[in-house]
Amino acid sequence: MFSIRLKISNNLWLIGFVWLLSGLNWEIAAQTTQNINVLFINEVDNEPAAKAVDVVVTYLKKNVIKHGLSVQIDFIEANKTDAKVLLEASECHKAILYTRINSISSTYLFHPFSIRVCNKYAASIEKNQPPHLILDTTKTGVASETVKSFTQALGLPTISASFGQEGDLRQWRDLDETKQKYLLQVMPPADIIPEVIRSIVRRLNITNAAILYDNTFVMDHKYKSLLQNIQTRHVITAIAKEGKGEREEQIEKLRNLDINNFFILGNLQSIRKVLESVKAAYFERNFAWHAITQDDGEVSSQGDNATIMFLRPVAYTQNRDRLGKLRTTYNLNEEPQLASAFYFDLALRSFLTIKEMLQSGAWPKDMEYLNCDDFQGGNTPQRNLDLREYFTKASEPTSYGAFDLVTQPNQPFNGYSYMKFDMDINVLQIRGGNSVNSKSIGTWSAGLDSPLVVKDEEQMRNLTADTVYRIYTVVQAPFIMRDETAPKGYKGYCIDLIDEIAAIVKFDYTIQEVDDGKFGNMDEKGEWNGIVKKLIDKQADIGLGSMSVMAEREIVIDFTVPYYDLVGITIMMQRPSTPSSLFKFLTVLETNVWLCILAAYFFTSFLMWVFDRWSPYSYQNNREKYKNDEEKREFNLKECLWFCMTSLTPQGGGEAPKNLSGRLVAATWWLFGFIIIASYTANLAAFLTVSRLDTPVESLDDLSKQYKILYAPLNGSSAMTYFERMANIEQMFYEIWKDLSLNDSLTPLERSKLAVWDYPVSDKYTKMWQAMQEAALPATLDEAVARVRNSTAATGFAFLGDATDIRYLQLTNCDLQVVGEEFSRKPYAIAVQQGSHLKDQFNNAILTLLNKRQLEKLKEKWWKNDEAQAKCEKPEDQSDGISIQNIGGVFIVIFVGIGLACITLVFEYWWYRYRKNPRIIDVLEAHVDGKDQPGKMVDGVILGNSGEKFEKSNAALRPRFNQYPSTFKPRF
């Protein structure tokens, strides 16, 4: 019993001793505790800031021995109705509010919210408890601007956590050096996190982006600065809030702007709503999705097959224990943790800074506080305090990340100070509404210009949206041609060109033909068709082909620098086919002339034989008279035919007849032959020359002056537009001249100066355009080529089109030709959407290819070395000689003559080889032994001469030759 009492008394003694020590400690703490007054201004939806400040107050109370600080908080919360009051104020009220226009600050002093602030501030002054510090956690908008104007005007030390970089806080934009020391801003994490988009865009070379955000982020000041000086088309817009249908429509509109890289800034719930509003097709390889949040946790979505890049903040390792203690012990549980920790660390650091200044004597003893009613626009109190220096030197541990504050005196503090932290970059696959296969591939340290730290480059590349552009084209050789074996199904000059550009700019493409097969023309209603319409409607990214740069097209779309300079319009016609014949020399004279010449030949030969037969002075009738002549020629029928034939040749006919009548016939024949041969020679040369003359149309003027050949360009082509406009311009000029001529206000002298017999305005193109319409414009190039090929002498057709197309048709077809020179020359270029970033990228690529002479190589490939080039015969020219096709008949005549001679030789050989017992005997030997009857020859005898006796005899049989040489030996 006694021991029990002794224990109780001991316990009581210990309890009393502890109570005594604690009381002593509280007395000591009360003596060293620094009291500060803080005016805390927050927004109604910024719960993490409100909760964090409450936790700071609790934290300081529980750690009063450590920190020796007591904080008296005056709290003001700006609600959304404050902004409405200003917007709904009457004109009279507005006039009162903005009376003091000489000061920007005074504008906000009369805002309803500023009145509440002023009242709270005035009440603290009346109680002799003016605020040592204004802790401003308003985000942006009217409330934030009101606080900035209020503190700047009254010179109140302020630490703000508003959103905005340098120059975004308008009321603090032009602070003097003194105010820069006590009006401080530290950007919150939600203002730093969007900067990761800039780092991703740079790292992955993204050329387009849509940035969607919810109310946990403020992006009003980011529209210009976020992707400044980066060639990336981007749209920043808030996530649609009305429902899934509106979000689907929003995403569809962004896709119509040719955007395939999407960034979602928001909490996990907002990210889930957006992902569930996306079509499955928009998760394919040519799209990239990036989800960025301040929250902890994983993304969930009802999507079945999606891979996204997911970024979320992580606390520094060394700070996690402190953060856990604050969450468990002090109930710092407001989400997101990052924001709660930031506001806690900022408030605690701010309060400790004021304490340090007060205890170190850096705080002015007699601080002058000016009431709102006493402010006159230029009477701001002068402050001699350096809040910035003490704030940057504070050494209190942080709970999430470290503060990165500008410490250099000459560098701006506001807009460059923030809290550093890391964001984990994950590859997140969503399957069946759940997140699977989440893998960390890198980190990003929060900062204004901080690069990504990537651990898995391959995974990072797989998250990149393949840049796939939509190309629309018109098939027109050799620029675009169908080819089933080609990778994209097409080949040609433009395909090679876009492949070269794609290798430089790094993109892929899909290509398809435009439905109407036209490059684009504007109708009377101002509506476009063809490729131009596709570009205007954002259905195409690139227009590719032999597309001319035209002024009206440049109004609605953009063109790159030309890849093919100055292509004009030219004329294509059927190549005149010169008929060739081996016996063309016979066609010089008509058939009846040849028949008459042949009849004259036989008649003259027959007549010469008759005259020689019956003339008493002919050789055959006067053998004795002419027996001593060297040439003895008997003009029988065979000799007459031979004489008349050889007389037409330079060789001559040989010995002429002896009789005068025969010689007259021969002379007449010679004269006839001379005239015929001279006429034939002259006509042969003229005939061959005329057959090789060029086409009668050699220029556009020649075409316009004739009516035999029809002509027209393609319907809807640039050539059609050219002729139509030229005709309209001529008509306009004519109307202007006519109006001037018929103007009654002109004096007789002025009217006489306008009087002319002929129209001073040409109607060349007006007539041509009318002729084209009457000829019917072909709808396609194939139709135009078919009409040219079907041209005849009576119904000719000429096609007017781009010179490159016509030259290629001439290259691949032997029956087509180019006529005349080019006119209305225009360059070819690649078409893109108006304002497209591709214009500058393609310009640089084309100029690079031009410097490398790659474009010239492509021209040589498709125009000079094309496999489709036709192997055509060289067309005859006037300067060329007569071709073998036209004169080869004479060689056939030689071969036929030689052939007949060979046949005759064979016949002669046969005749003498196989004749019965052939032998040669003297004429006198024909009557030997008296066995034969007188006057009858022996069978098989060839008569020979009998020498002198035979010459003197009056035998009826006379040999053709007078004698044989003594050495003659018969062959048979």
C-alpha cells in the first residue's frame, strides 16, 4: 500500500515538472515569436491555395518553437460575380469608375472587387494592424489585375502567384527599380507545365498542333508566347464543356485544319472525356496524342486501342518524406498535390521572409500606409525595403520541388521565377478502357526552356505522328502517270520531284486524282473546282502536277517557287505524212502521158522500119553503094525499136538511117525525146520539192487567218482561260473606244481624232475564241489527241495546250508535231493551302534541288531519256537529198533488167547446148555430093561465110557477118 502511494506521488511530481517546463517554454516562445499581418487574396476556385495557407498557419502554430512566427490572416476571396459587375455596369457607372484616366492603377481602384479589398485594407489600418505582406494567389483576369493595380498604386509589399511571364502582368509591366524589389511574382506550376509542349514540339519537329486545356490551366497569355519563333501551326482552345457531341465536333474541326498532333492539358477527368470523344481512326499512325496533367494517377478511357504520351509531375526524392508528413499530419490533401505543395512552400517562405526582415531591422520602422481614398494617382509612398533579396535567401526546405528564383540584381524577377519539379514521360497504351503497358521513356525538368531527357529514343519516335500529307493531282504525262508497279501507284516528273522534297522535309504522302480531272477554275459565281477547290476546302494539303501559277488562283491558295519555269502555250498538229514510193519517179507524169509516150515510141519505130524498107535509098536496098562504109546497119523492125529506145539516152541511138525520110523520122523522134526528157527532169525536181514542203500553219497568226483547220484548247485549261480573257479584253477595249467615239460631249476636233476607217482594236482573239467554241473544246487530252489524229485534208484540227505536254506527245508519237513558237508563258509550281507552313519548307527544298541541278536531271530523264520515246524516222527536209524510198525504183529497174539478161543467157545456153547436132559449115558446103536436092539445106547446119567466093555469088542466103577471124573456133 505504501509502495502504491509512493508511485502515485512520483507520477504526480513528474507531471507537475513537465507542466512547469512546458509553461516555461511557452513563455520563452511567446517572448521570441514574431507577429505578422498578411492580407491573403485568393480566387473562389483556387482551393489548393486556400487550403495550403490554412495548413501553413497550422504548421507555424505547431512549430512555433522552431520558427517563432505567428501569422494573422485577413482573407479576401474574389468570386466570378465581381467580373460580371464590371461588365454589366451602366455607362454612367463606368464613367465614374474610369474618371481617373491618367493612371492605369486608378482604373482598378474603383472596381467592385477593389472596393472590397480597400475596405478590408482600411479596416486593418484602423485597427493599427496594417498588412506586412499581400499574398496574392489570384490566377488571371480582372481579379488579378485589380490586385496588381491596388498593390502597385499603394506601394504594398506583395508576393504573387499569378499566371504570366515577363510582360504579361500589365500593371507590373513598367515597374521602377524600387518597386521591383517588393512587388514579386512566382509562377505557379500550372503556368510552367505548358512549356513542356514547346520542348516536345522542338524535340519531335512537330509542324502542327492543337492544344486543348481545361480550367486547371490558364492559357490566355500563352497564345503568342508558347510556340513563338517555332514554325508550327497551332491552335490553343479550351475543351468543349457541353458534352461528348460538342467535343467530337471540336476535334473534327481541328482535324479539318490539317492538324494531327493533339495536346490535352487538364485533370485526369478532362483527359478521359477528350479521349473518349476521339474517333478510332484518329489514333492511327499519322496522329499523335499527348496528355499532360498536374494530377497523380493513371489515365482511363473507354477507348479500345490507343497509344498516347502521358506526362505527370513527380516530387523530388529528397522531398517526398516531407510531403508525406504534411499530407498525413497537417492534412495537406487538396488535389493536385503539386499545386498544394507549391502554395504551401510559397506562403511559408513568404511569411518567414517577412519575419527575417522584421527581426534583422530590414523592415522600415515607420511604414507609411496610404488609404485608397487618399490615392491621387501619383502619391505612391516610397518604400525602402528589399523584399526580393530576403525572399531569395530564405532557406526553408520545400515539400515538392526547389524554387528557381532569379538572384542576379540586374535581371528581371517577375516572369522568370518558378518552382522546379520533374515530369515523368510515359508511353501509355489503353486497351479495353484500362491503361496497360505504361512505360517511362524520359523526364522533363520544369523550366522555361528545358529540353526533354529521353531514355528510349525508339519509343519516343514511335509516339511521333507520321507526317502524311494528302496530295491531289491530275494525270498528265510526263508529270503524273499511272503505274501499278510504282509504290504510290503513280510515276512521272512530279512524283520524282515530290519524293526528293519529302526526303528533305521528312514527310510521307497519299496521292489521288481529283474527281473532275481539272486543276481549278473559277466560274461566274466565284466558285472553284478541281484541285483548287480541294485546297480551299482543306481536303488536300498539296496540289501536284503541271499546275500553272495564275493571279486568281493566288488569291485563294499559295504557290511555292516555280519548279518549271515559263511554260507557254503552243500548237500541236498531225505530222504531214509524205507518201513515199519506190517508183515515185513514174508518178511525175500521168498515166495517159506515159501511154502516149509508149504509143509514140512504137509508132515511130514502126514508121522508121517502113521507110527503110521501101525507100530506094536505104541501106538494105543499096548494099553495093554502101558496101565500103564502116557501119552497115539494116533497119529492120528490131533495129528500129532499139534505135528509138537508145535515142532517148545519153548513149544515143547509133548509126542513123541512110535514107532522108528515115533521117527525118529519127530527127523528129530526137526532138520529141529531148522535150520529153527535159520536161520530165524539171517536173521530177519540182515534184519532189513540193512533196516535202512544211505544213501551211507555222504560227498562231497563220492559224487565226485560215478557216480550213479547226482548233481548240482543253475545256477548263489555262490555255482556254487565256483565249477567253484575251477575247474579253479586246471586247472591253472596243467598247471603250466606241463609247469615246460616240460621246456627244466631245468637241468636233476631239471626235475627229477618234475617227478611223478601221477598228483601232484588234479582234484577233475574239475571232479565235468564237472559232474555238464552234469547234467544240475537247474535255480531255486523250480526246484532243484523237481529234488531231483523225484530221484529214478536208477537216483538219489543231490542239492548243501547254508546251510541255505537247512536246512529250511529240516525243512519244511519230504522227504528231509542234507548230510555231510558245506564247503566254507561265511557270509551274506546287499548290498548297493559303497560309500553309509547307510553302516555306517546300521553297527551301526546291531551291536546294535547283542548286544541286537535280531539277535539270529530272527534265533529262522524262523528256530526253524517257523509255516511252518513240523511234521515229527523220522527217524529210528541203535541204535533204532524195531518199531511197522515192528513188529506189530505178534500182529495181536495174535489177529487173539484169534478171532478164540472166534469164536470156540461160535460155541461150539451153538452146545451143541441147539443139540436135549443131555445127557450123560454109554456105557452099550445103550442096555437096549432089545427094541433096538443089536449094535444100542439110539439117542441123549453121551457115557460115564462104569467103571471097561467097561474096561474089548471087546466092539467096547471106550471112549476117561477112567473115570470121581465121582463129575462130566454134564453141558448140
